[in-house]
Amino acid sequence: MRPDPTYELACHFTGAETDKAILICDPTSGEELWIPLSQVLEMHGREDGRKSTGRIVMTEWIAKKKGLL
């Protein structure tokens, strides 16, 4: 069985997060997007509770739903 496709995005972590989602900013469009943590596979460069730049790996499904693909 093949793993589900993923999408990796360079982003700005805004520092805003709930128990279920994280708010990121797409540096290309400047758009802020809430990404459900259930759809996030990896986060790199994120500092808890602080703004930082890094990358996020999410399911392709949520990337399409959020208009990233």
C-alpha cells in the first residue's frame, strides 16, 4: 500500500495555535491559513509560541483544500 501523498511548504509560523490547528503564513501569497494538526506530518523550524520561519509537511488533501495546489 502506497502512503498518502504529501505537500511541503516553506512558511512563517505565526505563533498562533490551538489544540487542533496551527496558523501559518504562506510567504508567497501572504495569506494566513489554519492547518488542522491532524493533517500535519512534520514541522521544521517552529519555536513554540513564537513567530519563526520554517517548513511544514501536510497531506496533499489539505493542501488542495486550502488552495496551495
